[in-house]
Amino acid sequence: MTVPTTNDKPAVHCGGEDRGHRAGNRVVVAAGAFAGHATMSIGMLVHELSVLVAIVNPMRLFVGGVSAPHITRRPRRARGSEPGFPIRRSNR
């Protein structure tokens, strides 16, 4: 009778079953790498868009060479309703 040594492995993980697990692991790793790359690409696009908005938003205040007063000004009122302006009763 032979005595088993520490190098003897049980016959459970021999052959094709182990190869199948390794192939599955490769698929999972590849899918994870693709998903991570796609997520990073989308994140970079969102970042670039936010940088573009941060640059363009202040620039629109200076269109025409005038800085922001045209945006902060109160809306124009009708000509006859200004204070101190005489009210005309007829068009004579």
C-alpha cells in the first residue's frame, strides 16, 4: 500500500472543468475592463462638457464688447408710464 504524499491532489479539479473556470474568468475580466474603460470615457466626456460650459458661460456676457449690464438691467417700461413723464390724454 502506498502512502499519499503532500503533492497528491484530489481528482476533483483535473481536466476540462478547471479550463472552463479559467475561460470564464477571462471573459469576466475582459468584460470588466471594457465596462471600466467605457465608464471612464463617458466620465471624461462629461468633464470636458462641463469645462466647455465653464468657459463659454462667462464669454457670452461680453458678446458685442459690452460687459454684463444688459443682463442685470431692469426691464424697460412703456414710454408713457415712466415717472415724471407727462401723460398725454389725446393724440392732438
